[in-house]
Amino acid sequence: MAFPDFANVVIVGAGIHGLSSAWRLAEIAHEKGKQVDGQIVVLDKSGIGSGASGIACGVIRNNYYQPAMRELMAHSVNVWESDPEAFSYHGVGYLQISCEAMRADVSKIFEEQRNIGYESDFIEGENACTSYMRGFFGDWQAKGITSILHEKRGGYSNNTRALYGLAKKAEDLGVRIITGVEVKGFESNNSTGAVAAVETDRGKINCDQVIIAAGPWVRDFWTMLDLPEKISIKTDEGDLRDNIDMWRFWQLEEGLLSINPDQLLTNDGKIPPVLHVDTDAPLFSDADGSLITDKLWGIYYKPDWHFNGIQGGSAPYKVETPVSEVQIDPYGPSSPEFVSGPEFAHMWVSALAHCHSRFQNHIKYYNREPSGGIGCFTADSFPVFDSFRENAYVIADSNHGWKMLGVGRLVAEEITGKSQSLLEPFRFSRFEKGKLHPTSNSPFPWS
Ligand SMILES: Cc1cc2nc3c(=O)[nH]c(=O)nc-3n(C[C@H](O)[C@H](O)[C@H](O)COP(=O)(O)OP(=O)(O)OC[C@H]3O[C@@H](n4cnc5c(N)ncnc54)[C@H](O)[C@@H]3O)c2cc1C
């Protein structure tokens, strides 16, 4: 098939957001009685799932301290639940297991989940938490846990299977996905500044609308759109802080214990909820008994039959390289620089052993193949979903985004004329207006 020279909508990136936007746009066209016939084009310089979506751990939860994030996640969980098979979605639920320092924050999340009708239980007190966890796992042994939020919905999905399920839905409705095409820049309309064409290494595609869903590469597209690398942020106190980097990179630390995933089934042989533990209990090495940390630490994990083992991660670390110099390619496990190292393995497996006696002496089962990858975060670590230059919609999820399957659908609605209140708190203008999201006591930049 010839390379197109025109499309109504060009979407950059065949990850979770690019594909889900394409899917909903095509549905809307059909609802209006129009044929899509390749007029919605998704371009990817590599292939489907070659960015963050293809390496995501796949955890889907609602547990967010920020009301706007929670509402968006509740919407997204509805989409995951709409076709579990196509999205390879496992609605096993999610456990946020926390120490005292986080109890008040998590209790607030529980209250607000009740207000939006998102089903969860909240368990408080050390003894009650221990017995709740021992109801799942007889060998639970973490000390100092004083609250558990048990979300009954959410869970995880298998990354590449879900992406191919999504791609099929879009292609069945006439979307054209073209891989191996690199977007190099944009041609502007001289009078309005709107994007008139997308320039690629295979030629130019004139278009009416662009959606940029480029994951960690958003930094480069921001530059292509002539948007500011440094921004001003109005604080809660009303002061203006200038010269703040719009983007920053964090390394997501994830890995795999190569054992039979069945070893983390519950006492009654079921798949457990995804587990997330945040605690300030001292963490000791399971290899030599030395102290790893006595500060707040966190891990998450799940048995996973797609990765074939116990898969999970810990808190990310900030990449200190100046933003403009960070080498994003080669990405993920292929990166020579940004992969999870032995320190992560030591900490994460020791933390698993801190929680369950079954994982003691398990460091030898840690899978040494490269894993993890970088994410591009905004200045306040929350997403920006907004339109620039009239017709260039940027989906910058600040690395929150595998779980946000519903965002592309909302973006498609906005582009076709229906403004979405769920996206409103994520406009770029929030920085200068000081309409920032509240921050929590979690050790993770995304909670
Ligand atoms: C290790 C890791 C684990 C994670 N785990 C979770 C999790 O458990 N739960 C969760 O909710 N989130 C998780 N995330 C975050 C989540 O993966 C991302 O937020 C989300 O996948 C981003 O999706 P995207 O569609 O915006 O971008 P991506 O999936 O990164 O897709 C962007 C695409 O754009 C393409 N592209 C880039 N530049 C160009 C160009 N110039 N021309 C053409 N194409 C281009 C790339 O090839 C890529 O395929 C994780 C992230 C990482 C790194």
C-alpha cells in the first residue's frame, strides 16, 4: 500500500495512548456513518509496543491521592473491564499496604473512593492488618503495617497482548497503523501556526489533526512544537517559581524472580490482588543481614504468567543527566545506561523476603536479564493532556499511563468537539495558574 500523503488524523506512537485514541476516533466516525478507510493513521518509528507500553508491568489501580487522578482511573478501569479478553486484563484487585506514616493519606483515598462508588475496603491497626494479610498468605511477616486499602477492581494486564488487542480493534474499524516510520517535524500553516503536515523519513503527510502520544519521547516533540523547555509555576502560596524544567526523566526499577508464579497463589489457591507495600520498617539484606535502608521504602509485585515469575518493582530514581542530553534510544532493556541493576535486585528481593518467608534465600532466582526503563515526567509529575497550535494534541501521561486506557477515548471525544471534564485538571495552563494537584507522603512520584 502506498505511503499516504493525506490523513484526517495522524497519531504519533503505537503505544497505549496512540492506539486507544485511534480506536475511539474510528468508533466515532462509524457512529456518524462515516468510513475511516485509512484516514486515521498511526505512525511508529519502531513497532507496536516498542516504547514504555511494551515494557510496562501492567498494574492497574485507582489508589491515587489526587481526586482528579482517581476519577480518571475509575473511568479507565471501566474501559479495561469492557473487554478483559482483548485487553488481557486480570481484574484481581489491588492492595495498598502501608505503614503509619501513610495511614491518614490512604484513609482519605478510601473515603473518596466511597464517594465516587469505587469499591474498596480499608483495614486499620497492626493486628487487623497482619490477620488480613495472613488470610491471603500464611507466611506474611511484614511488621509495622497499620493500614491496608483493598481495591476490589483493577489488577493488571499483559502489556503486548493488550496492545495487539487494541490495535486489532482500531484496524478492524479502518485505522491504518504504519510502523518503521520516524516523525521528524511538523510543517506549519503560515497564517495560523497550526500543523499543516507531519514530516517523516518516508515523506510528508498533510493532515487536519495530529495527536502526539510519544511516551518518553515527548521531550523531543515538545521541542518540535516550539514549546518552552523551562516554565513558570505558581505555588500554593501564590509565588511564581521561574525557570523550572518542563520535563525530567526517572528510571523505573523493575525485575523478575524466575520461579513458578504459582508460588504466590493465595492460601486457597487463587491469584492474589496486586501487592504494593510502603513502609518505614528497617529493611535488611536477605543475602547478608546488612541494613539496606531505615527510610520509607516501597515495592510492588504480582505473580505473572506472561513474564513467567514474580514480577514487580520499587521506587524509581531521578536521572541526573541534564534533560536535553538524556539518551532515550535505544529504549528500555536495550539501553546501555538505563536498566535495573544489582542494587535494585538486592533491595527488591530482600523486600519480598521481608514480607513473605517463602521468599527468603531467593536472590539466586532473580532474573539477571536487563529490565526497566525511563519515563518522562512533567514539572509536577502529573499528566498534561492539552491541545497546542490549534490542532496538535499532546498526551503526556507523566509515566502514569498504562492503567489509563480511557484517556485516548476522552482525547478522541475532545478532538471531535466534546470537551471532557475529566481531562480539564490536566491542562498545561495549570502551572502558571497554580492549579496544581495535591501531593502525598508516598515514596513514589506517581501516587
Ligand atoms: C518499566 C516501566 C514500567 C511501567 N509500569 C506501569 C504499570 O505497571 N502501570 C502503569 O499504569 N504504568 C506503567 N508504566 C508507565 C506506562 O508504561 C507509560 O505511562 C505508558 O505506557 C505510556 O504510553 P504512551 O502510549 O504514551 O507511550 P509509549 O508506549 O512509550 O509509546 C510511544 C511510541 O512512540 C514512538 N515514537 C517515539 N518517537 C517517535 C517518532 N519520532 N516517530 C514515530 N514514532 C515515535 C515509540 O516508538 C513508541 O512506540 C511503566 C513504565 C515503565 C518504563
